Amino acid sequence: MTEPTALTPDELQELDDLLDDLRQRAEEIPQWEFCDGFLTALVCTRRRIPAAEYLPMLLGDSAALDVAEGSPLPLLPAFQDAAQQARFMELWQRRWNEVGHQLDQPVETLEDERTFQPEAMDMRGAILSLPEEERAEIGGREIPSFGQVWALGFMFAVENWPEEWAAPRDKEAAQWLDDALDGIVALTEDDTGQPEVCMYSEDGPPSTSQARVETFGEAIWAVYDLRQIWKSLGPRVEAVVKGDRPGRNDPCPCGSGKKFKKCHGDT
């Protein structure tokens, strides 16, 4: 299988710019970091959620689009035109392929260049790296911790498709699932530790605690676990609900006019 082409820094900036433009028509459009967490959860979800379900949840009114499988998506109101929506979906699919490929690699250390890399941002580090007068303009705002917005995006997907994330019957697998999700949830919490490192730049002012860095690493391993859990269990099997079986002398429900025993009951 050909290795997917990773998004370039310019293409990631293009995604940021696209989302900024969408906010002119829909205020609730999230940041790319949130979108990347949401996307990663979809890659790990037990059932492959179609774009007609997830795109309105992320960028629309949350109502799934009534689209036949394989048919083109209608234009969402947030997009300026069909070309803009198509470009977003093209970049989105490339990131989807990249994440799936990374999560399927047999890595044993986070230092491996093949390791999954969330699009997580150290906003505190970025702001602390600004000139003092620019920092003053942002003063008083609540700034998210490193990786927090990404984890919130991941859990947004989990919470909106609970049936696909329901614990399996196998107790060991259920515990494995809970532990992995706990690793993501821990990253949604605020980093209240003593800032020791900067994840924005190597020589930047301290903005993130060492404990947070470790929590981030554990969350990455948790994503690998979640991907593996559902791949190993396979698709959910829907329970088949059988109706009442007609009596042998009752009319056949197919409408033939024959008795059931002489028609579809003759097996």
C-alpha cells in the first residue's frame, strides 16, 4: 500500500484559513486542532461514519444529510461554494488517510518517525513567545492547555456516537477501552502544573508542565489502543428481531392468498 502524502505546512495553513472563512457564515466553526481530534476519533470509531453524518456534526447543524451512499454531498451553508467544500474535503481525506496509516504502523516508541502526531497546539507557549505589547492585548483571556482542544475534539466524536463506543461484553476488552478513553479524557483537563517546557518552540518560555507532556504521550498510546480495540473486535453485529411466525393454516404474509404451509412456510 502506498504511503499517504502528509499535509504540508502550507496546506495546514490553508485549512486554518478555510475554517476562518467559514466562521464568517457560521460562528460555531471550531479550530483546526479540534477538527483534527474529531477526525482522529472517527478514524478509530468501530463503524466507519460517513461524511453525510459527521460533516454536519462538525460544521453544520448536526442533522445528518439525507444522501445515498456514494452520492455527492450537498453544499453545507458554512461553505462559500461547492469548490471550497470540495477542497476542504480533499485536505480532510488526506489527513484521514495519514492518521489511519500512522496508527497502523508497529511503532514501539514515540520517537519513531512513523508515530502518530496529533495536530496539537501549545497556545500558551505561542502567546508567551509574542512581543510584550501583543501579549497585553490578549490579557485576561482563558488560554487552553497544550493538547486540550485536540482532546476535546476527540471526545466530541465519542460523545456523539455513543453506540459505536459502547463497551464490549468481553470484560478485558471493556477495561482496555475504559483505560484508553481515560487517557484521552485526562488531556481535556487543564494543565495546572508548574510550567517547565515550551511545546511551541525549543527555546520558548516555559508554558507546559512535564506532567502534561507525559499525559500527552499517554494519550497518543491511548489512540493506538482504541484503533486496535475496534479493529480486533470488528463491526458491531446488530441483533435480528424476528416477528411472530404465522400459523401453518394462516394466510401467507407475502399476499399470495395461499395458506402459509403451502407457500413460504413450505420449507
